[in-house]
Amino acid sequence: MAAPGVSHYIRASGGMGIHTESTARPTLNPLVLIVEDDLSTRLLYREYLQHDGFRTVDAHNGHQALEKARVLCPNAVLTDLAVPGMDGFEFCRALRESPATRSIPILAVTGHSEYLDEPDRFAQAGITHVLIKPCAPDIIAYELRRLLGDARATLIS
């Protein structure tokens, strides 16, 4: 059973995810903080999101990500949950504790599908939406736009 405010859904690609509603407003060229320790994955996300009209800033661990989020106040965060130093759950909880960052929508990606069995963990961390890796960059861009309330959020199959 899902935690209050969290619903399960099936992505267009057939994978399972968890989603909570966001109240974010659309922003032209929104800034996304990408938190990913794997360099090739981070570069892939950065390149695709920039090509899709997002501005991006990167962090390779939770501590660096928290510092950048506090200084830059991005429009959204894309984070892996298994990053060094401060894991993604701890990073997201820290974002929610600060008035300056608590309303930033968080899209988490993880290779650990077993995490979906613990929806309360996502809700407690303040994670807005979760995708299971591997996930295509167009799905990530779509979910970010949707979380930001962007009318341009369309998924082309």
C-alpha cells in the first residue's frame, strides 16, 4: 500500500515508479541540479537536458549537491539515490529541512528496484517522483517538465 500522498503508476516504458504531486510553476529554461556519481551517466543527462532546453549544474555527491542547491536554488533536482558521502535519501531530507529549498521538485533515479517496496521512505525524504534505471533521457526530461508544471511536457513514443 502506498504512503499518503504517494501513488504507484506504470511508466510508458513499462517500468514501475512512484509519484507525489508537485505544485511547481513552469519556468522557461529551468535550472536542474543533476546529482550523479557516474561521470558518463551525468554527462548523458546533462547533454540531453541542455539539448531539451534546460540549464544544468552538476554534483557528484550528496554534500556537493546540497551546497549547490542552497546557493543556486535550482528549479528541480535530478538525483541518483546511491551517491557517495551523503546518499540521495539523506540529501533529499536535507533539502526539505531548509526553507530556501523545501519546495524544489525532486526526481530520483535508482538502479535499486527493491526501493519501490518502501514508498514511505520516498515520502519521508520528500522525493516527488522516482524512476528506475535504466531510463531513457527523454523520459527524464518529460518527468522534469511535468513536475515543473510545463505545458510542453509531452512524451513522444
